Amino acid sequence: MPKRIVDWLDLRLGIRDILEQNLTKYLLPRNINIWYTLGAVLLTLFALQFATGILLLIYYQPSPQEAFSSVQRIMNEIPYGWLLRNLHAVGSNLIVAVLLLHMLSALFMGSYKRPRELTWVSGFLLLNLSLGLCLTGYLLPWSQLSFWATTIATDAAGAIPLLGADLVGFLRGGTAVGEDTLGRFFALHVMGFPLLFGLLVAFHLFCVRRTGVSKPPFGPDYTPPKEHDRFHHEHHPGGIPFFPHYMAKEAGVISFFLALLVAITFFAPGLFIPPTANIPADPFVTPPGIKPEWYFLWAYQVLKIFPSELMGLAVQVVAMTLLALLPFIDRSPERRPARRPLFVALFICGIAIFVGLSIWGYFS
């Protein structure tokens, strides 16, 4: 029966040809490494987030009066609700970590360079959109931690001249974090951002497939690719087939990250769900030591370093803008790290600054 169905579809849509062109006949560089598999890891983790998010929506109540109690009901009464909630919470943190690794690998190997500028820009937008998804989802449990962390995060927008107060009001739906804020963040988290995210993912994958996978800039036989005046798909004659060779490598790396996700979920969920996440929000009691999630700690500390929040925001905007426009700034075709000592030095310094600021923000 399955063969008859495939034959019927193949006659009308050419299914077998599509599969061959994108699986067995799609060749990748022979020296391709595991860093290239992080994109597939992210797709898997995002699919898991979508599935767990849909299941959590069945029982979640997006109102200040019911949000916290509905989350507690999911955790304590719904069969396997604790597992779904923890997978969703831990998965969001793991996604940010893998996104950063994916971006760093693209930077180190020069995969952002011409003709892949649009691939880099779309990936950079996906990173920021993922952070937006994390920020909007953070408020939904309506706990002390989420309420006051959101209050601090939205306060930062008030430092923008002229528009600051209006922007804070727009984000919160009023002068303080409340029912309108929860409604806005809920709508963005479950509908607005996911729609944009899906479109960006489709465009990002289209760019990767259309331009071709860049060859890792390692080994004695590597030469910088020739620049073309017209569109050119990068082929890899003599390479390995995407299926089954490369897919087996992807499956191994995906299994590792899924195992890591399950291990944290079962044995160390408190790593990302601290005790203050289990206390209902109280707008009249500010808990001590409220800080943002680890991936926002660097920005949190930058705001504290400078004498005014405006200067701190300006530094962050400049840094993120330079990172987004890097393919248009670094126009050299050279991708080998050994031939780019200045870039490698800046690369290492950038990581050290990010880690240093994050640690400083955590202990300050």
C-alpha cells in the first residue's frame, strides 16, 4: 500500500525526483564538520518548543488572576504537565545557547561572507526574534521572577530620548506591568512572533539551499572561492551525499542535544527555574536580587556600567548593528582563520567580553 501511494504521488508531483535532488544527489563537502549540524539541531528544538507550547496552551489561562494558578495546575495536577512545562522552559534556554554556537561557528569560518550576506542577516534576525520569544514567554507564568524581570526589562526602554515614556507605555499597555502587558506578551508569544519566525526560517533555509553550503575553510587543499558577477550555486563534486552520510552525523548531534535537554529537565530543572519562579507575582513587594536570564546578563551589566542608561543602550545598539552588518564591512574573500589574525583576535576578545560581562552581571 505505501508503494502504491508513493507511485500515485510520484506520477503527479515527481516525488522521487524531488527526494533524489535534495537527499541522495545533494552533495556536501567531504570535510564538513559537526558545526554545520547546529542548524538541524535548532530546527528539532524549535519543533519541540512548538509541540510543547501547543500542549501547554490547552491548560494555560492568560490573565493575572489565573495565569500563575494555571501553571501550578499544569505542574502538579495535569498528567506529565511538569514534564511539558520543564521541557519548554529548559528548551528555550538551550535554543539560545545553540543559536549562539551556530552564530559563532559561522563567524569563525567566515560563512557570512559574499554571497551569503542575506543568510547571515536572516540568521541574525532569527536570533533576535528568538530572544523576543524568550522575553515575552518569560512573563506568562506571572510569578515574582517573571513580573519583576519584565518590569526591569521594559524600564530600560524609558532611557530613549523623546520616545522613551511612550515606548514603555506601548510595551506595557499602561504605566505599569499588568493585565494589558500580559495580554500583549501572550499574543506576541503564541501568534505574532511565531508567524514572523516561521517566515524567517523559511527564507533562511531557502538562502542556504539556493546558494549552497560553504566549504569549511580548513585543510591544505582549501582555496578561497572565486567571486562571480552573476548568481552561482556552490557545488561540491565528489562530496558526500546529504542522505544517508550527512544525515547520520546530524542525527548523532541532535541526539546529544536532546539527551542534554532531557538530563537538565529531569535532574537540574532549577538551573533555569529558580525558587522565585514558584511564587505568585506581587506588584507591591519587590524581591531582592532579581536579574534577567543568563543571555541578557551582558546587556544588564552594560546598563549598570555607564553613568546613564542611554549610553548603555547606545553601546548595545552600536555593537548589534556592527554585528548585523559585518558581511558588508568585512568584504575580504579570505575565510581561513589562520589568514585572518586581526579578526580572530577580535573574535576571541568579543567572546571574552560577553562571558566577562555576563559573569559580572550575575555576581554584581
